[in-house]
Amino acid sequence: MGIQSVKTQIIRPLEPQERDILSVYNMIYEPLVRIDDEYKPSPCLAESWESANDGRTWTFHIRTGVTFSDGTPLTAQDVVDTANAILERASDETASTKGYYGNLRYFVSRITATGTHTVVVRTPANRSYYGVLYAMSFPILPSGQANADEPVGSGPYIIADFNPGEYILLERNINWWRSPPQVETITFLCHETQREVVESYEYGRVNTIFTRSVAAAQYRSGSTSLSIDYRTSQLEVLLMHHYGRLASANVRKAIRYVVDPDYLAQHVYLNMVTRTDTPMIPGTWTYNDSLGGYFVRNLDEARRLLEEDGWGDSDEDGILDKLNENDQKITLSLNLLVYEEPDNDVRIQAANAIRDELAQVGIEVTVVVDTFTSVKTKLEAGNFQLALAAYSMDPCPDPGFMLISGNTYNYCRYRSTAMTDLCNQLRRCEDQGSYQDTLYQIQERFAQDCPFICLYYRDGVALTRYMYTTIRDVREYDLLRGIETFRP
């Protein structure tokens, strides 16, 4: 298999440095809870769990008979020590980052072992909810090895050899608690760039690669390759700062009626996206698919909303204008902020397409290209009008971080008491039924208020000469799930 990996110099499963490496780690290390094909929590090292005390307490029952690859029994204390290592780093004010699993601090206030195979989790008062199950998907390591180089795991494979920047060799774990893996060895060849990964596949040096490069779309219909589309956690959005011209819901909704995500998906991203109209994942139990009427492209309705808001073209120059409260003429002219991606200019192409679409109804847009760091600074400061950007979504289906009034990642400065109440209500739902119902209400409010525009989740593709998995929902960071049962 070919992967992109140059940063990973040591094996530290709690501190992954690269996307593809996470999928490698998931073959070696296992969590308490996995997310299944229905995007629901399912048992892994924990065979069952239950909640009590209005969701403030969750008890996880660890499988008996599970050992790490060195034969050491896996116990509740291993789970507790791994979690505490994650929480310790996340609370370290001197650490440059909180760690890949640092969000665990929002879900766990205390974790203890009450027996050899029983773990009790206490949750914060403001997050005593079903979402804690998604947070328990971090890799479990032996006690004392959380910060060690190349710790042992309990998964289907072990690391047999590792040469940083060159290759990683996995061999099957003969002590795995499930059926012995069918594939005996997996070799990952490391490459510096995505272009090199694709070339390695083209020249037959590897059987399988994983890539998010739009250029790889040409291989998806080839006669010599099979392709497996996978969804990433990257949600592309058009942010709208709720200030000035965009303080009006009519203007924001008009923009939503004009922008055509289907066109962008097909002509810019070559269909390497999963379309979505809300922050939730389409095709899963979390997605409210009854809201289509809010998101149908309709230029006439856009023009009506703008006219209702007082916008017209008084000088017939093609740009809408109106008089402000001081009887001064202002135009509906907006800057669209966008950042560059390494080896990839598709986001800039999308920004230019959006500019051209909005010109059809008299909204003048100037595309401003900047660095990622500069754009992030401007978003945090609220120094923008429109921005084409992306959220990296947490496994837990909870959009509150971007919608609750005053939250750090609510870049648009969207304020809604109703929405904040719904998000807080979500964080008190212990079971899937009430959780889903509240998520549906959040998405309905999102459609009504139009705080920003969701476009799509970015997709990648696994190009392969062997259909190595039968898993239906292949996701980034877990791209090899199912290979352990593949028969060559």
C-alpha cells in the first residue's frame, strides 16, 4: 500500500502526525467503542455499557480474555491510564497542542477502574449525553506505555519493522482476540507528496493508495483499478459574518438560493464530495433529510428577498444598491476570503465560481486569496464578510461548537437563543432516540436561520487492484477496516 508519510518518525498512537498513519494505527490499536456502518457506537474492547444519574455516570464493561500482542491481559486500568494520559496533555497549559484526542476533556471529568474489567466515567454537567460514546473511540494502550515509542496494541496487526519515511511492515497478531487475520502482512511504502503516492500506483509499485487529490478522479472509472470512495471529516462551508450587509437573514438566504453546491461538486471537485445541506452527515441516522425545500436553487426567490430588503439597481450598473440610514448609497459588494491548499487550487476555483453565480443577481464579490494562518486569524477576529473554509468535524455528531452563541468556532457571530437552547438540550440526551429528535430540530432551526451555508464533505478515494474490504461506510482515518477478513 502507498501512503503519504514524512512527519512520522516514531510510533505514538496518541499523537498521530498524518492522516494516513491514523488508518495504520487503527490496525494495531483498538478503542472501547467503534463507530459502525450506521454511524452508531458499537462494542469493541467494551462489550457493553450503561448510563445512570441522568447521564452523569457511564459504566463500561471490558471484554474478558483480551490480551495485548505481547500476551499481557488488557484490564480496566489500561483504559483508565490511557485516558488520563490524554486528559493530562489536554489540560497542560504549556503544551503547544492539546493532542489529537484532546477533545476527550469535554466529555470526561473523571475516569476510574472499579474492577478488573469495569470502567466508570463521570461526565461534566453540561455534556452528560449520548455523545460520550463517540469520545470513547481513542486507542487503548498498556499502563505505562501511553508516552512510549511503539507501544504494543490489542488489534489484528503488530509492527514488524519500521523505517521512518520509507516503509512500515505489519504482521498479523497471533494473540488477537478475534479470528486470525487472513492477510498475513501489509507493507506501507511512504511518500512525500500526494503526487508521488499516485505515481507509485501508476507504475505498479503498490496495490492500493489513499488520496484526496481531485486528480485521482480520472482513475475511478478505469478498467484496471477498483475504487472505494471514502468520506473525510472536512466539512466545506461558506461562512457569512452576521454584520453589516449580512446581518440581514434575507441577504443570507438569498445567497443560499443562488449558490449551487451541486455545480461546484460536479465541475470543480469532480464529484469527490458528499453533498450536505446541514452540518450532519447525509445517509446517517443523524441527518434530517426532510428539509430539502430550504435548499433548492431559486434565483427568482433570491431576487425577491433582496428586493424585500430594499436592494435595487438604481443606476443599472448590474450591482445592487440602496440608501442607508444616512441616505447614502451603498452597494451590495462583498469580499470572499479563501485560503490556498498545498498542491491543490480547487477551493480557489470554487470561490471564483461562487463569485460568478452571485453576480447573476447583482451581488458583487471580490475573491481575496490569503494564507491559511492569515485567514484563520481573520475568522477568529470576525474580520471578514464571506469566507470559503472548512471545519474538521469531531466524530461526535454535535454541531454546538459552531452554533452556540459566543462559542469560539461560531465565526459568523450567529446568535440565536432558540439554537443555543437546542444545542444544550442535545447535551442532556442519554439515548439515541431523543438525541436524533433534537438533532433534527437543530437542523430545522439551521435551515430557518441560515447562519452559514454547508456545501459538502470532502471525499477521498482508495484506488486498489484488490477489493480488500466489504465495509459499506469507509471513512478517513479508518480506511483499512475490514482488511483483516479479506481473503487474497
